[in-house]
Amino acid sequence: MSRLGAKAKDSDAQKAVAKGITSAARRPVPPAGAAGGMRPSEIISELRKVEWPGRQEVLRMTSVVITTVIILALTIGIADYVFGLGSKWIYSVLSSHITA
């Protein structure tokens, strides 16, 4: 192999390493601190640091989500009904003009 070919091969390997790709599997290396690189004890330790919402806050957020879903469902349902009426009217007008 020529010296130029060897340099190109080394350059490709260096680019792969710079992108975080291992030479063996050519898969991305997980970034430091990613869940794939953490031990279960570290994960449990991090979960203990989380400030979990209280019961009242969960109930309040749940009611906001349910209310929002109901409002959006009603809005979409009403819009669908109105557009349905409008399209029926358009079809009836067009069909009456075509047959006449």
C-alpha cells in the first residue's frame, strides 16, 4: 500500500474517533454522564435528588390536562360538524346546478 493510501486510512480513522465512533463497532460512543454509562447505584442516587411533585400539584396538573383535552376535543368536533354542514350545502348547490 502506498504511503498516501495509509495516510487516507489513518485520516478516516481519526475522523471516526473525532465523531465519537469506536473503531471496533462503528457505533457512537455515549456521551459522558449518559444513562448508558451510569451504574444503577448512580441512577438511584440521581433519582433521590429529584424533587417530585406533591399530591395537590399532580391533581392540579392532571385537571389542567383533562380540561385542555376536553376543550380541544369539543373545538375539533364542532369545527368538523360545521365543515360537514358546509360541504353538504356546497354539494347540494353544485348538484342542483348540474342537474338543472
